[in-house]
Amino acid sequence: MDSAAVRRRMALGVAVLTAAGLLALVSPGSAAAAASSCAGRKVRTLPFSTGSVHVYQRSGYVCAMTFPKTPGSRKKMSVSVQARGGRPVVDDGHFSHRAGPVTVHAGRRCVWIKGAVGGGSVSSGWILC
């Protein structure tokens, strides 16, 4: 084999290893993103001036996430889910894409959902009874 053929094979090997390394770095992040969303079916969307709260339900559990209208920059966001008779579960902080998910076991009880992005907010009242 001449030296040009050796260089081509070395370049191909480096390219394959680089591609494998990139796939290894990308895969855990996408798996974490999929694992950090709500399970179940979407039952309600609560829109407000600066975003919306998406509500999901499955097997007696209620899950909610707050999304801003313009994602990307970090801003103050919160989401809260409270089953009647229980304490609220809250995710509050500065996020760039969403607040939550937060999940409570509601069974057949009503839930109260709140969400906020910046100065806008929404409060559902008792729903999903």
C-alpha cells in the first residue's frame, strides 16, 4: 500500500471516531429532554399574555409545565400544581425554555394550576374534578 492510501484510511478512521464521539455526546442530552417532560395526554392549555401552561393527565396524576411565548433568554418563570387538600408542588426560578414539569397525584380530586412568565400569569381555579 502506498502512503496516500494509508493517509486516506487514517482520515476515514478519524472521521468515524469523531462521528461516534459526537453521537455519544448528543444522545444523553436528548434522552434527558425526553425524560423531563410530562407523561400522559394533554388535557388543557392555559394561555396568558407572556406564555402558557400545558396540563397533562395520566392514571390519577396531573403534570404541568410553563412555556414562555419567546423562549431563549433567561427569565423568571414558575409553575404550580395543587391537588385539593394537599400542598402545592412548585418549580420557580430563572429559565430559558420552560418551568417544570411538576407532578401531583390527584386521584379524583380537583387541582389548581398556576403559571407565570415575567409579569404575566394565569391561575386556573379548581379544575379537572
